Amino acid sequence: MKSKQAQNSKLKKAAALLIGLGMIAAACGSDDGDTGAAAADAVAESDAAGTSDGEEAMEDDAMEDDEAMEDDAMEDDDAMEDDAMEDDAMEDGDAMEDGDAMSEGRPVLDISFDSLEPLGDDFDYEVWTIVDDAPVTGGLFDIADDGSVEITSDQDHLYGHEGATAVVISIEPSVGDDPAPSDTKVLGGPIADDGSFELSIDHPAALGTDFADASGSFILGTPSNDPDPDELSGVWFLSVPGPEQSLNLPELPAGWVYEGWAVIDGQPVSTGRFTDPAAADDFDGFSGPNGTPNYPGEDFIVNAPDGLTFPTDLSDSTIVISVEPDADNSPAPFVLKPLVTEVTPGVGDHENIEFGTGFVAVTGSGSVIG
């Protein structure tokens, strides 16, 4: 839509043109020279009027252009300022989001462990705080070779939660992990009023025992083959005469199993996993063709692992009962070893050999910050 200023300019031009035409017509109707001079003057006046109107029109147009340029400039400035404000808002928003992602509005857990061992590539530890009897995750981690905490989830810290009353550490699969905690909980402890906490395996939310009352014995023998000089190549967790149950072990919670081991020439070899010390374990891949007792144990007769030769002599080995995560696939015993004994060279077969106390002193401690 054109401006009023442009419309007024056009009206002025039209009026000047009509006046000029009228004066020319009057001059043409006269015979004397004065009239011709008047006509010439009228034409000159008309031209002058037209020129004046044209200059005004040009000035008006120039003013319109200037105003349009000013308007455009103001709009451009406004747009630039809006863009700048929008960019600032986005940057502020991003900064807020980054800050929120770092802190998540939750307290930070400062936590360390004594004797907790690294897990394999397929598993992580996960920290949970208990709020209103429900677990809230605080992040995934593993233990570095130097014993320090190494966060494996995408965050800067391990986090607690306001109002939490306890801390629990579980073992979780690295891939396909359920958002809820697994049954395999290794440490737990209450949070004190000052935010500090001490973690142990005997907390009710973890293993619920410290294995202080664990005891047992075993024999060397190879019932899965005919009697021969290889009788020292098998270990059975039973007592003689009998045979009778020899292991006194607490019942484990869900997520945990016992496993027997013979450490042969420095290499741990599994005898199988079990939950009931009065029943057979889940493995007989090294035993011979004959039947074996209905107790945990193994003969090392066939299928020796790389680096070993079967039959062997266990009279200079170490026999271990460990506590293992149920989903563990590690080729070595877990850190929890309630029963351990080094077999004395020269021991005879089918003799009861008492277990000694193993290693279960796994603990953690820390505080809730914020």
C-alpha cells in the first residue's frame, strides 16, 4: 500500500500540469507579442512548476526510500538481535542441560572399596541407594587394577538420592541389563545421619553372612577310574568313612553359588558349581568313565586344559571353595573364598584333609555429599 506522501506528490504534479496546459491554451488564442511573451513566460513558469514538483516528488521518493531503508535496517537489526537473543537462550539452555546432566540434582557418592576385585568384560558393578524401601541406581563401575573405582556408565560421578537410608552394590551384565538390580548383591550397609556408610558382605541386602562359621574337609581320590597310582588326581568334598557330607556352609541367597577349585601348577581348575554341599555339582568333564559320589568334587583324568597334563598329582596343590556370582563366566575364583587349604606333599589318598579359613574380607566405605 502506497504512503500518503506519495499520493500527495502525484496530486501536485497533476495540478501543475493542468495549470500549464491552461496557460498555453490562453497564449495560443492571443495575436499580440505580449501575449506570445506571456505564453512563453507561462510555459517557462509551467516548466518551473513541473521541475519544482518533480524535485518534490524525487525528495518524497528519496524520503520513502530512506524510510524504507531505515525500516529494513531496523528490521534487520531487530532480527539480528532476536537471533542473538535466541542463540544466547539456546546456549544458556544447553549449559543448563549440561549442568543438569552432570549433577542430575542428586547427591554425589564418594566411595571406595577394600579387596573388591575387577570383573570381566561382560559384567559391571552397580551402586544403588535405597529410598522408601525401593532401589535407585547411582551408576555402573568396575575396579581398576590399582583398586580404584572406575566409572563405566556415561556420567562423571556415582550418585546417591535424597532421603536414602542404605547403599547396596550389585553385579550386573554389561549388555542387556535389566533396569532393576540383579539378585547378585555383594555389599550393603546403612547410611548414617552424617551421610557416611560402611559396606559389608553380611548386610541383609547382600550375602547376609560373613562365612565365619564355614568349615569342612575333603579327600584325594579318583573314584571315576579303576584303582591305580593316579588316586591323587581327584578331589572330593566329602569325609570318610562313609562317605558323608563334609562341608559346613551357609545357604546362599539367590544370585550366588559355591564353586570348588584345584589350583594346579598355579592354574585354577574348576571342579564344578553347587548350592547344596550334600549333592553333586554341575560338572564332570574331567572325570573318568566310572560313576562318582553324589557330592561335589572332580577327578582330573581326561580333557586337561591347555598347559596342564592329566592325570596329575594334587598333593602339592591348593584346594578352594569360593562364592561365585551365578552369572559369572570368569576362569578364576571370585574374591570370596571362605575355605582354602594348601595340600601338604606326601599326603595319602582317601584321608580327611581339613580346610583352613579363606579370604572374605571385602568391604567398602564412603559418604553422601550434597
